[in-house]
Amino acid sequence: MADLEQARAAKERLRTTLKGRSDVRGIGIARAGNGYQLQVNLSRGPGPELPGAVDGVDVRVRVVGAVHASA
């Protein structure tokens, strides 16, 4: 499992890789067992171009749908 520093570095690399994609709603770090993983929130199902891991840090994909502002 990745430690928090590894996850933070991998998150920045993944953010650069996914920059400009309209289906990405968020990229974060989540606990996974005794370590951390990256979580990518998408508006629709992922295509095959999403990596399963970045620099040894696992990537979890969640389809959250459209995000709407609330009052």
C-alpha cells in the first residue's frame, strides 16, 4: 500500500494526465487498508484510457453522475 506522500505525488501526476477531460468530476485520496489510493470521480463510465495505478498507487474509479450546485 502507498503512504500519504506517495499518494499526494501520484495525485498531482494523475491530475496532469486527466487535465481537460469533461467527464472528470474530482480526483482525491482515499484510505485503502493500511495505506492510501487515488479516487477519480467521473460523470459517466470510464474508458479504457484510465490507469489502474499511478507510480505504484492504485486508482479507484467511481461514477458519480452529473454534479449540480445546491443552495
